[in-house]
Amino acid sequence: MTDDVCDEQGVTASAARPARRAGRFGFMTRFGIREGGFLDAPSLDGVTGWARLRLTLGAPGAKRWYPGALISQVFIIGFILVPILTQLPAPGSWFWGLAVVIYGALFTVSFPVAMALPDRFRWLPPAGLLLLSLPFLVVLGPDLSGLWTYVAVSAALCFGGDFRAMIAVFALSGVSFVMNLVDGAFQPTNTPPWTMPLIILSIGTLMAAFTRNLQTLAQLRRTQKELAVVAVEEERNRVARDMHDILGHSLSAIALKADLAAKLADRDPAAATVEIHEVQTLARATLGDMRAVVSGYRQVRIASELASLRTLLPAAGIAAHLPATTDDVPERNRELFGWALREAVTNVIRHAGASNCWVTLAPARITIEDDGVGPASRPADGPTGTGLHGLAERAADAGGGLTIGRSRHGGFLLEVTA
């Protein structure tokens, strides 16, 4: 059991639940049944000494533990404290009665104290309770083993229900059995010698299992929070990647069309008007794409990208050598190849300075080549552009890979496999 046995509550989604619902289950939360139970421990990083102890004694988990610990002491009151006060003469009865009350109070704080200790010292609270119970042998005889039920519960909690807790529970049960068996041999009674050992064993084992279950629940809650953070980060990365890919391509096309319209404005107004209308269409399509990205429904298809390039590349002064059909590409690869084509051709138009662009399709591969300036020199372990990095992630998600280098025509080569 570690210091962060359960995560701090109060700043999660549960805090945003309606007050009515919180009130409805308020009594359950107070007794440690919901929201981490009494294993809810504060963060103790960097806290030492008495400040650490004060923090654990007043922690939310400790406050949920106290009511149950106090209720459990009805056994002490009914079977130990009352007989001592009624059967022993004063002032001894009041001395031993006060000792029983102190024992119960120490049991109540034993688990919060254990939370403040390093794991290797978690045995100290149950060991202290065991030592404090031994003087009661004077007045209780073998019946003092009734106090060992609380030692077993403390051990189960402080050891986190692991094998150390079970060793302690079985040892207490075994010693109790031997004590009652020997006592019964000298003073026969109607109570079997295994009664109290079975109580210690059953309650201690139950508490150890309960503690392990609460720890598992706490770990699941921490994992749930971590997965929520990862999901948000993944969604942020997806939106950033899609926005880069979509805007990079679309804005390049819009800029290209706008430049062409400006050149045609004087000598061919009609052609310039056509280009302006295409700019409008591209701008509206880009706006729709951005909305689709935010909604998570954006899809890029290889067929639509090829159709777009048949007009876009010539408008940029680049001869397009494109496949006539995409029938050989399986459905599972069409979106990935569409993204690859969009990223590669955007780079060809913006950076390559090429006169020709070749696209080759195969069922599990797409290759884009040009005859431009080729790849820029950079260190082998240097970073790639944002678009290429996003494309590499897409390829990896599909079980494939990305290859970049110099093409057969002296320019840039980009190849994606799936």
C-alpha cells in the first residue's frame, strides 16, 4: 500500500454532479462506501514529520474511516468494558476500563497513522495494538484474544490486504486457539476453543479482501482519469493534425487560384472570373472540412483527391501523371492514401519547384514523385515537418510506414505502405 493508495476526490467529474444527487448519497459517502471509501489518502509528496501525521489524521479517507471504527467498538463495550466495570472492584475496574477506552481510541487512529508511515513501517500500528493488549491477560485471561480481532483488522488495513496481513491474521487466530484450548483443559467451559479464533480469522480475512477490493477500485479510478487525459490529448493531436493537413492543402490551392486569377484579370477577365469562382468554392469546402474535423467525421478519399489534382496541378504549371483508376486499392487503404496524396502534392506545389509529378498506386502502396529540387538536407535524426509527422502517424496506425527520399527523377519521393 502506497501513499497514493487512492486519488484525491473533489475535483473530478463527480464534483459537477447536481447537488441533489450528492445529497441523496451523502450518508454513503460519509461512511466510505462511495468515492474511494476510507482508503482515500492525500498526497504526501514532500510532507514530513508531524505535518505529515496531521495531514493523514484529517484526510477525507480518515474521516470516512472513523465512524466505522467507532461503531465496531460496540463489541469492546459489550463484551470487555462492561464486564470489567461490573465484575472488578474499584479502583481497579476504573483503571482497566480506562485502558480499554484508550485501546479503542488507538485502534481508531491506527490506520490513519499507518498512512503517514513509509511502507516498511506499516507494521508498527498493529504491532503496537498487539503489545497493548497483552497486559489485559491479567484481568481477562485468554478472553483477551477478543481484542485481537481489532489487531487483525488493523493489520489487514495497514498492510493493504497483502500476504503480510494474512500471515498476521492466521498467526493471531492460531495463538488464540492454543490459548483457549489450554485454558479449556484446566477450566472446562461450554464455549468451544475455536470460537474466538474463527471470529478473528473470518473478520481479518474479510477485511483483507475488502481492502484489496478498495485498492483495485482506487486504481481503476486513477486509470480512468489517466485515460481521460490521454483521450483529450489524442483528440487534440487529431484535430491539430487534420487541421494542418486540410488547411495546408486547401489554402495552397486557394492561394494558387487567387494568383492565377490576378494574372488573368487584365488579359482574360472571363477566365479570371472562373478562377475566382473556384476560389469561392474551395473556401466554402475548406470551411466545411474544418467543421467536419471538429466533429470527427472528416474523411479524405484517394479518388476525390486524384480528381482534384487533375485541375490543381496543371493550374500550378505542373504536368500531372496520375493513375486512371483506383479500383486496385482496397477500401481499408483509400483514406490513408488520400491523406498521403494530399500531403505530398501540397509539398510539391509549395516547395518542390517541379515541372512534373508522378503518382503510382498499388493495393498496399502509394508513391508520389516529382522532378523538383528534391529533399532538403537535414540530420538523420532531425525533425520532419508537421504534415509528414502526422502522415507517419497515420501510416503507423494503419500498420504501415512512410518513406521519403530522392526520386528517380531527381526530385522528392514520398511512399506510404499499408
